[in-house]
Amino acid sequence: MVKKKRQNKLLISRKRKDNVILKIWEWVSSYLFAKNVSFKKIACSYCSLKNAVWINTIVEDYACDECIPRGCSCVMYPKDGNENNLSISNWDYKKDDEGNELPCEDWRKLTKKDLIK
């Protein structure tokens, strides 16, 4: 009889422990996987009409895809691979997958971490 009571206590304590672990996992997963997390919407600093997609890392400035300043000299590369060739026709801007010129290196895409309230 004593052995059965002890086994029951162990079962109950295991269930409690499992519940605690489950609760901790739910909390961690909701944070990690952004469930039940609200995100703030940041308006573009230039047009104020669209949500920002880019953030300037030097000055806290936000821009949408249409307003982001593109065509900075820091994202240029030599077409022939020779950096000593200073001919204007030899240099071109780096482009993204959609064919748009990349913005200055001071800008980066906003992440979910940036938008968590």
C-alpha cells in the first residue's frame, strides 16, 4: 500500500513538472516564433504613407522601398574587376534580386526584432 501511494505521488509530481515545462516552452516559443507578439508599424520618414522597410543605422531614419535613397558610391563595383580603372563606364551599382540598386551601406532592412513593441 505504501508503495502505491509513493508511486501516485511520483506521478503527480511528474505531471506538475511536465506542466511547468510545458508552460515555459509555450512562453519561450511565443517569444521565439512571434506568436501573440504585437509588432509596431513604423511610417516612412520621407512620405509617411507607407510602412518603413529600411532603417538608417547612423541616424534613426526610416524609409519604405520607394523612398529609400539609392545609388550611393559605397555600393559601386568595377565591372572588369580592376579598381584602378577610374573610367565612369567601368563602374556600376550593386543590384538586388529585383534589379534595384542597393541603398547606402548605412541602411539595413528592418527585422521582426526591431518591430516588437
